[in-house]
Amino acid sequence: MDKHGLSPKHFQVLILKSHSMKTKNFVQLIGYLGEDPEIHTTTSGHTLAHLRLATDRYHKKEDGTTTTKTTWHDIKAWNKIARILPDNFIKGSHVLIEGEIEYRTFLDHVGHKRYITEIKAFTILNLDR
């Protein structure tokens, strides 16, 4: 037994289960929208929505006080999901978002390489309703 009460047998099961999954890009966030969804139509006719989601992390300091760190996430949603957002979500909506992390790069107007991290949402639930 280790300090967590697990035997070597448990470690073997954990290792076997982790190898069977291979890889997975999945994120689940619960937070509040920082602004109304922005909806755009691409030149090819697809609907794209941009959202800003705030999540908080709380930390209790040694003196007993609690501090909050807010992280802002850039979310994008396409087509069917994007089209339902304006009628169901507004700034301040409490939402659950499931999706995958996407990384992009581009060159800005002076030629510097810029990096973008976004969540491509495939599920957005309104937790206020």
C-alpha cells in the first residue's frame, strides 16, 4: 500500500485504463458570459459565434482570507449552436461549455507571429434556466 491506500494492483488497473484511451482533447468549463454573443456569417454562409467566458478560481491564504483569480476564455461555436445563442444567452448568463482546445497562429499587420487559444464549443447549456 502507498500513502493513498492503493496497492500495486490498483496502479496496474490505472495504467491499463490510461493506455486504452490513447488521447483526448476535451474541456468542460462552467462560468459567466462577459458580453453578449457576437454572431457573424462567413463568406461561405456558415454562422460563427464568439463568446467570452469568465471562470473563477478561489484560493484561501494562510491568514484565512480568500482571493479570487478570474480567467477569461475565448469560445467559438459554429452553425446550429451559433444560431441559437442570441435568443438564449446574454452577458452574465451562467453557462456550461464543452468542447476542445484549438491553437492558431497568424501574422499581425507588422509581421509578428501571434498565438490564439480558443475553445471550439460543441455543447453550450444555459444554467440559468
